[in-house]
Amino acid sequence: MAVTKGVILVGGPSKGTRMRPLSLDCPKPLLPVAGKPMVWHPLSALAKVPELTEVIIIGFYEDAVMSGFIKDAKREYPNLAISYLREYRPLGTAGGLYHFRDSILRAPVPQNIFICNIDVCCSFPLAEMMDVHSKHRGVGTILGVNVKRETATQYGCIVHDPETSQVLHYVEKPESWISNMVNGGVYLFDKSLFDEIKVAMDDKTARAAEDPLIQSDEILRLEQDVIVPLAASRKMYVYQTNDFWRQMKTAASAVTASSLYLSRFLKNRPDLLAKPSSSIIAPSYVDPTATIDPSAKIGPNVAIGPNVTIGAGVRVKDAIIFEGSTLEQHACVVHSIVGANCQIGPWARVDGEPEPEKDTKGQISVTVLASEVTLAPETHVRSCIVLPNKSLSRSSANQVLL
């Protein structure tokens, strides 16, 4: 079997602004989704791939930010070499790969390299992608996802030959509709990818020598600078998944992603979920250190973090509760994220609406409380984003509370 390695691209603090206010206190890769850090989901999928020897996480966060997760991951997956490589500046999705090419290609030299973007929630059908990839032996296989026609232009769009799965045309966020199939943010490449990135880098350097408006640097984008020419030269193929897929670009999308992962855990990792009981409706994740009053009702689609306290008669549904928060008696949290160390007073209500299927022009759906927010008793907060360290004594709706 050919050696396979995995790379997870996690970006850096300059990115993830749309995950605010959650990413103000917690780096995006470590935000809990379905009770696990966001970066854990692609890592756990890569760990199941036969012959995969190593996972390299590339980003622009300080080493200290990622070191705790790396230590925990090595303990959970002792047979996998796991490391974090920090870019000296944000280099783009292909620039980081190229900068660390010697680390990725060092012995054992991989024949195949999986690349996963951090902000994708899906079933990671890596075995199926490997199957398709081994048959065509192009340079790369891309995960393809069908989306609604009205949202397709927000993504990288793929035109492909349905008979051969060969990508005929690829456009990143086209101005007008060209296809319902979009880039799912998961790739499988042959090691010759690095030759293709070098061509793109040399091309950029040559253009920079002629055009003073183009900077000669290591910043390179995988989608526009590498996949577009690969598709044009018929070296890319697509594996279409019909399983769940979601982009996690906003705090609201984390609630949807959490529920999708929790439903998947029901099938393949029930050990990660809280056992259903009179107070817990499956699927729900409850950290072992959380305290829940037996008269509370939790779930479905709830993830409760460490050291959370939930009082009598509390109702939580379709929500994520971060570490250290307290929900006092008869509080209600629905379609919301409660950040770390929040205090929700008695009979207070925090709610939103399900994430909309299409863009509703800036309207807030899910309520997001950042860390250390306090709600007075009987306060109702609906479809709001609340920044850290706020004390709310009056009800609010459809607002950003600074």
C-alpha cells in the first residue's frame, strides 16, 4: 500500500472574523462543535485511513495555542504522528503547503496527501475518495457537493464529466451560475501536487517581475492558483458526496454543524454521546464534569461543555453551551450558543431561529452569547449577538449588543 499523509489547514487569528464573537476568546480550530474541537473532526477521520502515517496541521496561530490540542490528540491516536507547523505569516491555502513541502514529503515519502480545510463539516468520505483517486491517477480528487442553485455562486463551482468524474472547468465564486456542484473543501492529491504548486509560484514570480502591482511573495491560493489550472489541463477529478455537508463560516453555522455531527455519532460513535434518560434526549453530548439537575430537559442536538451547571426545570435544545456557564432554574436556551462562563438567570430565555437555508441579508438567526455574559432573571434575548462581559437586564431582539 502507498504511504498516505494528511494535512489540515486551520488558518490563523487574522481569519475567522466571521466566527466572532466566539473566536475573540477561543481560536477557531479549537471551538467546540458537538463537544469536540473543530479540528478534531477531520483529524479523527484521517486517523481511520489505512496506511495513513502522519497528520500535519498548518496554520498561523502561535505554537502555544495549539500545543494542548496536539498533546491530547497524540494521546488519543498513539499510532499517528501529529504535529503543528506555524507559518511565519499567513501564506494562503497553497502557500503554506509549499512553504512546508519538505516536512510533508520527508520519509516515509507519501504517494497520496489528503488536505482538509478546517471550516468544513461533513462525513469525510476519505475511503471513497481514495477509491476514485486510485482508479484515475490524476493529480487530484476533490470532494464535490451539490448545493441549491441560488447559493452555488458563493463557492468554488465544478463542471465535470458525469461519465468519467473528470473536472472540465473550475471557477472560484463565479459571477453567474455555472454549476450546482461545489468544492467541498476536502482534497486527495498525488505528491506531484508540489510540482504544480511550484509552477504556480514560478508563474506568479514571473508576473510580479513584469507588473509592479503584483507582489512577489509566498502567498498562494490552492483554489484559484492551483486547482483552476489543474482543471483546465484535465488533471482533476471529483468524488461527489450525497452525505451531509456544511461550511462553518459563521457562529450560527456551528449549531447546525454540531447537530449534524451529533446525529452521525449516533451511528458510528455512540460512546461519545450522553446516554438518553428522562432528562436527556438523543443525540446530545454532555461533558462528564457538567452538573445537570434531574428535572432539566436537555436535547436533542445539544453539546454541553466542561463544568457547566444546569439548574432545575431548565430547557436546552439545538444549542452549544461552552465551558463554565450556569443556567439557573427554568432558564431556556434554544437555537443558540452560550459562550464560556456565562450566567443565565432564572426564567431567562435565549433563543434564535434555525439557520436559514439561504442568505437573509445580514439577519441574525442563532443567538450567540460571547464569554462572561450575564442575563438578569426573566430577560429574553432573541436572535442577537452579544459581545463579551455584558450584563443584560432588559430583553432584546435582532441586535448586536456591543
